[in-house]
Amino acid sequence: MRIFGAVALSLLLSACSTPTAKPLVQLYPNANVESSSIGNQQLVYVSATDARDLSSYSTANINPAQNVPKILTREISQGLKNQGFKTVTTPAGKEDQISIKLVTLDYRALSGMASNQTETSAKAEVTATKPSGTVYKKVYTASATNQSVLGISSQTPSSQVNQALDKLLNNILNDSSLTQFLVKN
């Protein structure tokens, strides 16, 4: 009996000291914007950058095969098209420009005695610029949480990061002040 107890204690202590691998996150965001013609086919150039401090991205990795700026550009462009804007792939200086700078996309797993909780946060700095030089700047944030008594599944990191990213994209695309700035001549 003593040997069993010693072995069980040894296994428990070694499990606690084993570092956990950062789960690989697959990005598949989906911005949800109602179709409209408010953009009146006005030209907009969209660009995005990934400015995250990767050392602060605590417990999940975005699949390195995925191009985060390209994904953000695609989703914002599609959302603007749904609003009636016409997005262009190369700036010519005669169109409005929107720059999205992803500052934070953080996933944290917090475990407790009776439950597991995860928190995800996203933050982006958006700058819209008119050809005249007029600028609109705003910081957008979004978050998602999940609490489970059954533990954190392998799907939770990807689904929760995408949920926060969806909220962030929707906050940007559904911001009436940003839309009004873009439609002004």
C-alpha cells in the first residue's frame, strides 16, 4: 500500500511539473456585416499588420502557415464590400485607406480546483485616412471567456480565439463613426 501511495504521489508531482505545450490555433474568422449600399462603390484600400508581441501571447500559437495580416485584410475587405464599398488591392492615392494594426490576440487558460476557465482578448488600432489627409483613429477591443467543469478541449483555443477575433472585426465594421468617416467626401 505504501509503494502504491508513493508511486501515485510521484506521478502526480511529475504531472504538475510537466510544461504544457502551447496549442496550435487555426484562424478562421468570419466578420458578420449586413449587406447595404452605404458605401456607394467608394474606393477603399485595406491593409493590416500583425504588431503583437509574440512573447506575450501566453498559451496558444497561431499556425505559422497562416498569414494574419492577409486574413485580417480579407475579412475587413469583405465586410466593406458587403456595405457597398469597392476595395482595391493597390493604393493609388485617390481612395480612402484603412490600416488595421493587430496589437493583441491573447489566449489564457486558467485552471482551478473545480473548473477550467479560458480568457481571450483582442485589440486593434485602426487608422482611416482620406486622400485629403484627414485621419480617423480608434482602438477596438473584444474578448471571449469560457468556463467548463469538464476541462479545456483541444478545440477551445481555436474556437475561442476566433470568437474574439470575430467580435473585434464586427466592432470595426459595425462602427457607425468609421462608416460615416468613409462615406464623407
